[in-house]
Amino acid sequence: MSDGHDISPLTRIVARLDRTSSGEPDGDLVPTGFPSIDRAIGGGFRRGDLVVLGGDDSVGASALALGVALRGTQRALFLTSEMQPDRVYERALAMTARVPLEHIKLGAVEEDERARLAASALAMRDHAPIVETFLHGGLANIERAVEATPAAPLVVVDTLEGTLHRDHGQEEALSYAVLALKRVALRHHVAVLLTTHLPELDRDRSDRRPRLADFGLGGAVGAQADLVLGLYREEMYDFDHGVSGAAELLVLKNRGGARSYVDLYFDARYGRFEDVAE
């Protein structure tokens, strides 16, 4: 009997199409849980793909990445270089229970907020992302974490800059990290969602929406990533004229489809992104 590896790729593709046409879920797709985003990118992320999400400082890329990890039907692996796991779970509870993060930090929650937090904690118990902090950078630590979590279809790496383990040759090291994380996606058959800053963003230009060139690194992101997403919030630059909470997610590169954009809403009280279409 064949173990599946002897079947040709074309046969596997046709068989997958037959299964999905009969209503079975596509095992290669990893939905983001945001309906408008999934429609814009063909149903979700795909296993084996590197997805890069970038934006200006404090735009909320980490919050959106965590939101995707929380909305998944299977446990994601969330690797962060910015905070301890307890802090990530605090933010997750603030998002899902719609309780201001500062209330949780201070331990000053109202009775109804406490009830919502307890309900959210219970609901998240079986599918909350597995959170690990990598303090010393290095791609080997990321590789080990992925190997230890083989059931996770989505791996979030927050942030690219956190993969550094040396102070010199940063651009070269970060460019290599992008390539290495693409290889991780292929080797482990997972979708990798990588957050990053925009080192080449010109804040003096009239339109500060992210462009592919803003990711810098000699074009490594545009060359290696399958999907490049740029997050933009007008109120960060022009509070008087911007619509409070309005956000755009721009599909700057889509190896499997067209470029487009999605309207989102950012609720700063809870650090939570919402799909306007919902």
C-alpha cells in the first residue's frame, strides 16, 4: 500500500479539490478568523507559506497577529521576543472579554468584567495559543519550539527583530532570518506569520500607507514571503481628520492571488482588531 508519498503532486491536488468540493475542509488552509481578510487572500494562510505583517511603530501588528492566533480553530504557537507569556495572556483576555487591559493590570475590575474574564478564560482553555518567549534571539530556538509543537498549523513570530542574536551586521542577519523562516514553514508544513517594523518608512511623505519597499532588508521580504501585509491607521498621523479606530490592512504581495486591502477597526480600549464586515 502507498503511504501517500508515492502519489504524484498532481493526483494529490485533484484529490484535495474533490474533498473540498464535497464539503470537507482544506487541510492546507489556515483561516485567520477575520472573514474579510480570508476572502481577500483566498480563504486564509496556507501551510508552507511565510506571511509577513508590517507597520509603523505602535500600529498594532502584534495585536493583530495575536488576534489571528486567538481566532483559529486549532492551537497556534505564538513566539514573542517582547513579553512574558503571562503578559500575552493578559492581552488575550482583554481582547476576548472586552475588558480594558489597564483594569486587568491594576486588578481593578468590576463584577461584570470579572465574570466576562472568567468566561473567556474558560472558553480559551482548549484552543488558546501556546506562548513562548525567546529571550536570546537565534533561529535555533524558534526551530526547537516548532518541532516541539507539531500539531500547531500556525506559528506566529513576533517580531523579526527579536530573532537577532548579535549587534553587528543587523540587516544581513535579518535578511537571512526571513529566508530561514520561509524554510521553517516549508520544512514543518506550517504557516508562519512574522511581524516586523518598517525601517524604510518615510514618515514625511503625504501617504504613509505601507509599501513593499518600506520593509527594507534589500528586498528580502518581497523576495521570500508568499504574502506581505501592511497595517495602517490614519489616526496615528492625523487625529483630527482620521476616523477614530479606522484601520486598513493592505495586501502588498500575494503569490497566490491579487493585491487588495481590507477595512478593520481597532478598539484601543482592549487592544483588539475587529472586522468591519462583521
